[in-house]
Amino acid sequence: MGGIAMNAEAKLTRRETQVGKLLAWGACKKTVADRLYISVHTVENHVRNIFEKTECRSVNEFSAWYFCTHFGISMELSPLKNIVAVCLLIIYMSGDIMQSTDAFTRNRSRRSTNVTERLRSRNRRDELDLTFSDVL
């Protein structure tokens, strides 16, 4: 990949693979720690070991290594393969984005329904107060 030497044959432990997968998909170290029920310090140790084994120097390099090794993409991409790989990645990620958007819309809909219900309840109380004050 443009002069960057990465070890395509690197073998990660089960936990390193779990940490690496989350990092490659964009999770921060704190999120990885929370998701895997380990400390941030432990995540940092795993990342250090991952970088040493894969010969990557940054999370971005590791992400490229991860996707190339897990999706069978050559590390020496021709421009056409690069475009196809990016398109496939966008298609794959759009499913996750759509699921997140749907969840956000459902939550927002619930909140607006709750607000509407509270307003209706308040209006009923106001009507009752008016009726009661008419009696007095």
C-alpha cells in the first residue's frame, strides 16, 4: 500500500482480533474497553501487540490491514480494485447507518408521542380546573 510495509501473514490472538475488529470499524479505545469489559490500559496493551505483529504504525494503517486481510483484498491494490473495494465497503456500512437512523427515528417518534400525551394531559387538567372554578 504505497510503500507501507504491513505483515499480511500476522496472526492475532482471539482477544487481539476482537479489539482489532472494533478499532478497524472506528471504535475508540474507551468504547472497545466498555464493549469487551476490559480496561483501557488492557486495550492499549492489545493495540501495541497488534501494531507490532501487523507492522502497522497507526489505527488507519491497521484498518487498511484489517479490511485487506479479512475481505481478501490485495495489499497492493490496482486503482480499479481500490474503487471496487471502497464501493463494497460503502454498501456494507450503509446498512449499519440505515439501522442507526431507524433507531434514532423510532426514539425521536417516541419522544414526540410522549410530549403530545403530556400536552393533552395538561389540557385536560386545565379544562377540569376551569370547570371546577365555574362551580365555585
